[in-house]
Amino acid sequence: MAGRRRSPGLSRRSLIRAVGGTLVAVPWLAACGSAPDPNTVRIQYQQFGSGTVMRDYLLRVVQQLSSQRPDITIELVPLVAAEADYFTKNELMMSSPNVTPDLVYEDTFILKSDVAAGYLRPIDELVRDWPVWDELTAPSQRAVTYTDGKVYAVPTHTDTRALWYHTGVFEAAGIEQPWQPGSWEDLLAAARQIKERVPDVVPLNIFSGEPQGEKASMQGFEMLLYGTQTTLFDEASQKWVVGGQGFVDALQLIQTVYTEGLAPSLGDALNPNIGDTIYNSWLPEGRLGINLDGSWISQNWGAGAAGEWPEWWPTLQLATMPTQHGEPNPWAPGEVDFVTLAGGWSWAFPALSTKTDLAWEVLQQMMTTENALSMALADNQVTIRADVRAEPDYQGYSPTIDFFTDLGENAIYRPAVAAYPEVSARIQAAMGQVMTGGTTPEEAAATYDAAVTDLVGPDQVVEATA
């Protein structure tokens, strides 16, 4: 268990190795009757399609550890799954002592839910005297701290969000550049001009609807909502907000872009793999004008990537997502008139694992400055560590990294409470209801309010003041 006294070490005569794990259809049956090897650390992570960034990073760590701890085996367990499916499969694996990983890669938005469900163990005694902990930003530390005040994971990096726009499309549409919308109306005006003057191009993508999962909630809806006078969760009362005009207004914008034909077709928008289409086809081919998306997407176009696109910069440029009317953002940490949501991933320790101390040794090697830097460069990550940001190789490693790292200073984080994933699902449903124009934003918002109230209980909601 975390916090117990470490053993002096195992025999150093075994060989450390990595096993390219694959997910079987029913993983717990595959391991039925087999006892976990006490010398094996199983590292479970999400593999995005054929991507190898995480695998390559972990294999480097394995190689480094081979001379230090030849007595242990590292088994890599990639789960190739879409976002929502990954979370479900993670939980299934962590629910069985026979197949539970010893380290698991967790999105910070799902972490609190998994803590509440009993899947993860606290690690305060491990991080307390760990020098790297002091290099982490305070918001990232809070993101992995549960309501009981205990730490349940080690955050790895963050991400921020903004508007990516295609300069060729803008030139064809006659939109002045550099472009920076000052309000939602400015954003819509640009999209309408693209539709009118470059009709074969999708003007604007805002991820929407249930098939897009958390992308719809975070990259889409919350990038709108947090630009209004309505928030999602009231930190002072620790209650969910209902009845806000900003919630209705955000849904109205979603409905507008779909009913006016400013967005992808419904068939494309509701395809869980639309991201692949955007990154591998629409943006490189100049078939999308504006994309509300994250800091990491240029990793799709770097040297050696499957969709290598050397001209992505300066073909693509960036603008901040404005508040609704260009007013100061009431929810951001600083005095700004834009919105950016921040998230990130972390390494957590499943409660059913009996090898937390051994996994902790492996994690410390994974999180050295050198390894954290190499992963940031390979995965186009926004660092949360002072030591990594101070590295010359990090500073300006991508033409967009300074922009996105600076955004992090005024970033808004999702509510760090266990109910958030289920509330997020209700947001996605509300977006889906207005995309076709068959349900009014007011009706969809009322349905959301009722669903959230039923989910968390009437005593856990508060009426919006705006």
C-alpha cells in the first residue's frame, strides 16, 4: 500500500522488459486464474489509434531502468479506444485484482469520479518529500486533490484551447488578417463570410453532441459558457448552477451554427472520428476555416507523423476565443476578455494493486526532468512544471507553444468534483438536442437543469444569478 515502508529491493538478476500489451474483448477472463507477478509493473494508458508517442516514451523509460532495476518487468498495456470507451475499460480493468494495472493514465476530469468509486488510492506520503512535486503549478496539484484533501495522482501536463484558423481560407473569403474576434458575433460574422464566399469549405467546427464525448463539453460548450455571466459550478457553495441565461445563450450559438449551415454536416459532426477527418483532411486541404480546438493538435502534422504537413505553420494561425460580448471574463484568474479551458492527464495508482511502492519507483523515473521534457516535445504538451519550462529546448519548441503556455496563466479548470463526468454527459445531450434545430435552447436547458437536479439532488443545485 502507498505509504508503507519500502522493501530494500528485489533480486537484481531478472531482466526488465516491456510487453506490447493488447486489449482483449473480455480482459478479466483472459487473466482468470492467474495471480499477478509481484515483480511486474503493469502500466495502462490510452493509445490514440496507431499513435506511438506514449509507447515510445515508456520504452525509453524501460531502457533507462534496465540497468538500475533489472529485477523487475514492465508490462505496457495500451487500450486502443475512443475517449469514453477508454474510461469505461479503465474502470473494468481496475475493478479486478487479477488484471488491475499498477499505474494507470487518467484524465484529470475523470479522476475524482474514479476516486469516489474506490478505484484509486491516495499517495500523499509518496509525493510529500518528492522534489518534483514542488515544480508543479498549484492548479495542477489541486486538479489531483480530492475533496478529502488527499492527493490521488501525479499530474503530467496541461492543455489549453483557442481558435485555429486557415489563412488560405480567410484570404479567399476576404477576411482581414491577423484575425482576432472580439465577440461571438464577430466569430459568427467570419463564419458567415466564409460560407458566402467559399461555399465548398466548412466555415466553423465546434465539437458538439454525445458522440464527441468530453471534447463536446470542454472544447465546445464550456468554451462558450465560461464566456458568459453564467458558470457551471458555484465554488463558494459547492453546488451545480441551473437556470442560467448563459447556458441558454451557449446552446443558442450551437444551434445557430448548425441551422445556418456554418458547421459540419450532422453526419460528420456526430461521427466519433471527425477529429481524424479534421486533422488529416479538412485542415491540410483547406476545407475548414475555423476550428475551436486544443493546443496539442499540431502533433498530427509534425515530422514523422502519419499526417505529416510541413506547411501547417504559418498556414494555420491562432486567435483567442472571445467572451460573449467582449466583456472581461468573470471566471478567469486574470483580467482578460477571452476564454480558455485547461485540462490534463495524470498517473494514478489503482487501489487493488499490491505493488504501489514498486510502481512509485518506476513513476519517479518516468517523471524526471529529462523524460518530462522529451514527452512534452514529442506530444506537443503544455508543461505544468517550472523545471521543464526553464529548459531551452522547451522554450519555443513549437511555433504555438508560447501562445498556449501563456494562455495557461488565465485558464479555467473544469469542476473538480466526482459528479462532473455525469454532468458532462448531460451537457452533451443538451447540445445534441439543439443541433438539429428541433428543440429550442430554452427547452434543452430546462431538460439539462432537471437532469442535473435529479442526478445530484435538489440540495446540490443553486439558481444562477445571471
